[in-house]
Amino acid sequence: MSKTIILFSTKGGVGKTLLATNIAFGLAKKKRKVLLVDFDLDAVGDICRITDLEPKKGIVDIMYNLKKEKPVNIQDFIINHWVGVDFIPVAVRPHQISHFVPELIKNVFSFFKERYEFIIVDGGKAFSEALVKLFEEANLLLLVVTPDVLSVYQTKWTLDTLQSLYFPLKMVKIILNRAESLASIDFQEISSALPCEIILKVPSEGKVAMLSINKRVPLILEFPRSGIARSLDSFAEMLLSREDLFLEKREVKETELPFIKRDRFLERSTSIEEKAVEEVEEKEDEIILLKQRIHQKLIESLNLRNLDLKTFTNPQRLKELRNKAEGIIADALAEETNSLIASVEVRKKIAKEILDEAFGLGPLEDLIRDPEVTEIMVNNKDQIYVERKGKIELTSKRFISNEQVKIVIDRILAPLGRHVDESNPMVDARLPDGSRVNAIIPPLSLTGPTLTIRKFRKEIFSLEDLIKLGTLTKEIGEFLKACVLGRKNIIISGGTASGKTSLLNVLSLFIPDEERIITIEDAAELKLNQTHWIRLESRPPNIEGKGAVTIRDLFRNSLRMRPDRIIIGECRGAETLDMLQAMNTGHDGSMTTLHANSTQDVLVRLDSLILMSGIELPIRAIREMIASAIDLIVHLQRFPDGSRKVVQVTEVAGMLDEVHVNLKDIFIFKEKGIDSQGRVIGKHLPTGYIPTFFEELRLKGLPISEKIFQKPS
């Protein structure tokens, strides 16, 4: 198995280049196939000068071939020293560095690893994206330190940076160069200051080193009896005998020939880290156990079990705890030997997930931030579904336990003054951003703690947006706008997540700004632009079962607030009777939404909701009240492709007889099938029916053409 060893120091002048070169030559003397790489992006050519090698090409040339889809034959790019060391610089001339592509480092090193037992790299002295990508290829990282305060300080900084990037410290060892030189810091002080093993002490022999450099011959060849040469020769033996020094790297298998097609190459170069993360997700059980171990360390170190929930509403305190936790997690990951977490991206992902579980919403954090996710549904610790672009899908995210789901529910509800427990096992609430939350726990939920979050849409749809989405046509939009301006009473109906509230928001935009609008909701979702707008929201009972304020209570109160328009977010109870009575007694232009499967089903739903008020009325009286109060029903449907469409615009045109209401479709959506992408094919069509209030709208000066109602020939 090929081993990549990188020598690095952020401090210049510590002998890193000299050591890298001589370690490579020491291994070559022992008949090992070695590649020496000069990866110093800031000082091109140092190894060339001390080895008397004059390469014609470098790593940037390999990268150029890859980008241009040209074949890559490694022998064309390397230069060989007579001792047996192959050499390649990052570039031959300084100006070529601008053409270096960090994303291609893994691809280049995959060629090297196929040919060499050891790859010895002078990593330069500057932290950069390229260097981090290079460290990803390392089996052993050697930090070169000299016994002075500045070098030790910078090495500590380097180790902190490596930990912050979640590189395991077991892959890092220290080389102490110029050990025991005059005025040096005591070895014990250096050892106690640096948490990694000092694997090699190189004696201070400045004269020998300088002669070697000036002669342009590696000192291990020129001065084999020197103290430096003997120490490096022993170190080469150690590298050959101690497998425990090297971090095992899990290689991504490639089947491509050196000639790589551009589309395949681009996919590889941009998603290699994503593949590493995907491989980890395939072994999710193993990772969950690892996360549980580290999470337990956090609990013990920070006493998280006794943490007051109020902490999560204190940003400063929460930030302090997260900072402490990051250090604990970094140390814990560094102690892990699992090869699954060798990748920086994987370590970052695991650390973020542990932090999210300890101080945030766990696996829900990313979903909350994803603008495409409109609803999050947690069935239990192992099943988290989302609605994305109108379609429900199972995610790969999981909680580490059902207890963690319950903790997240508590964190969501605590700032709202709400909670769930066995005596109060379900709750419905609204987050500060307007998102709706429903939680239900055992014993009522047999599958474990269940959480549903309907995210609040921050942007407001316009009529033009709905037309572009195919929800309705321009003609239907013009008609509905005229109905709102003409103060017609409108019910928007449809199934769950069919777009009722979005359409209600759009229609509300047409209400004149000078009118006084009162909105009443269970969970405030409506977003109006008008200035004269009063928002009312119902309140659930407290722990003692008291203090509830219902939609009906708010509706009755709103009648005393001199409203021009009353908009109820959703009618679902006894308030329906009050609303219909208000519509019949001068509060025209009101709107609401209703769960129903069709415009005909709206009538049945209204019957049931009115009877819930406790007033016993004959069906005839109820139907007459409905026919008198409501002018228009707009029905929406969500289709299998995730699209939402207005499928019926129907006038409530009085009574047909003593029981039946006369419903007249004005516009309908005619479905024709499904295309090859699974999208619904269909068209909005007028039925030819002209609403009875059409002339009334025209007399009010509303510009609406009779042509929009004409049935196509």
C-alpha cells in the first residue's frame, strides 16, 4: 500500500525542505520506490537546487492535461535521480502557480499512489485550500519544529488549526530539527507544549547541512557518517517497520483509464468529498454509535442533562457552550481510529451534527434552512420525511435516539412557553418566524415522539407567480381580482397542502389599502401588505386547561372592531355559523379557507361545521344561509407531480330547490394525462357560464371582459 508523508511548518527556515529530500533519499537507498514532491507554492525550485535536478514539467502540467482531456503518462512528467528517487515539482516556473487547481490534487495523487511505495512531500509553509486538499492525501503528517519559542508557538497554532478542520491528531508527528542546539528550549518544555509524539530528533550540524546544499547533493549521500545522516537513516528504518505510524486511507476506486472524459472528470473532481460523505452514510449505524460516544462525552463534560432550557434562548450563553463543545468534539474525533472519518468533510459533517444535536435541532437544522423544504415530518428517530417542491420524500437523516427527538421538541416549545409530557402529550404551536409546529408523543403516538413543522414562507407569492407556476391562468386571475374588489364573499377550498393559504394571501393583496382588515387565525400565516391590518390569533388552554381563546371568540369580538373585511385563515369549527351570519349582515368581501375535496364537498363540510355550533337547524335553513352568504368557491388540488392548481372556480348561484344549492362552474382544469417527466398535462378552460354578478362588477367600474367566459370552440 502506498504511503504519503507530508512535511510541513508555517515557519520558514526550519529545515523542512532539507529533511523531506533526505528522507526520500534514505528510503531510496533501502531499495524502496520513492517519489519526492516539491509542493511549496510560495518558493518554487528549492528541491531542484539542493538535488541538482532540472525537471521540465510539474503537477500543473498534469492538471492541464486532465482539463484538456489528454492522456496522462506519469513517466512524461517526472525526473529520475541516479540513486532511484523520482521527483516532480508543483511547477517549473513561478507564474505557473496561477494555473494550479486544488480540486485536482486527489486525481493527481491517485496516479502517484499506483506507482510508488512512498510519496514524500515538501508541503510548504502556507495554509490554503490546496494544502488542506493535500493533507487529505496524507497517511502521515510531519510537523518540523526547531527549539525556539516562535517555532513552538506556530506549531501549536498549526495543531489547533488541524483540530478545527477535524484532522485526527494520530496522523500528526513532530520532527525536532537542530535539537539541543545552543540556547534552545529544553526538550521537556517542547514535549509538554505539543500534544503529539516527537518522533525524531535531528542533531544540529549547520556546517554539514550547508556544505550539502552548496554541493547540491543530499547529505545522506554526501555525508553518510554525519549525525544528521545517521538519524535520518534510522528514521527511514522506522518508517519501514512501524505500520502504526500511518493513518489508513480509504481510497475511492476509479476504473477510468488515464484518459479521462471531461464530464466524468468534472463529476469526480467536484463531488469526491460528497462521495466520502455518502460512503459514511451507508454505514450509518457505525457512525451513530460513534456520535453517541462523543455525545456522551459532551454530556459529561458540560453537564448537559442539567442544562436549563432557558439557555437556548440566551445567544451569548449558547455561543460560549458551543465553543467549548467544539474543542471537546475535536479532541474526541482525534482520538478515534475509525477510517470512516479520515476525510475532513466527513469529520466536519459529524462534528456539525453532534453540535446540532447538543445545542440545536439536530438533523432538522439543515432542513429548516433549506428553502426548498416546505414541510418537515418526523415520524420517529429513524424516519424524517420532508415535502420538497410539492413531493414528500424520505431523507437519510436520523436522530440518535427517540429521547433526542423529545429533547428537540422541548427546545422548540420552551421559548413559546409550551411543553409536552404524558399529561399533555400533544401540542400545536407557532414559531416566532410563523412556522407551524405540531408535536405528539407517547402514549398517544405508538411510533415514538412525532413532530411536524410546516415552514413559514418568507416571500409572498404574487398573482404573476401563480400564473407562471400554472396554478391558474391570467383570465382566472383577472376574474378573481375583480371579485375581491367587487366585495364578493369567497371560500377557498382544497385538501392539505393544496395551496389554499398561498392563494388567500394573493387575493388579499387586491383589497384596497384604505379598508380596515381583520385576520383571524389559529397559527398566523397570512401576510398582507396593507397598512390598516389587525392580526388576531387564537390561544390554546394552559396547563390547567384554562385560558383558551377560540377562533369563534375572536370572530365575535372582531364584529365589534368596525371591520371592512374579515379574513379567517381556516374555518374548522363552530365559528362557521358566525361567519355566514356576518356575511349575510353586511360584512361582504370576506374570505376564508376550508378543507374539502370538491366544491360540492364544501357544502357538506359547511353543514357539518354549522351543526357543530350546537344550534339545531334544518338542512334547508343551513343551505339557504350558505347560498345567501357565499358568492364564490375556488377549489385547489395538489397533483402527484407536486404541482398545485385551481381546478374549479364555482359560483354559488342561489337555490335549485328547497335542499340543493345551485353550483355553477365558471372555470375548470381539464387533466389530459402525464408526460414523460411525470408532470401533469392539462389546461384551464372556461365553461361558457357567465356569473350572475358579472354586470354588477362592470357597473362598479371593474375592467373585466365577457370574452374570458367564452367556451373554446
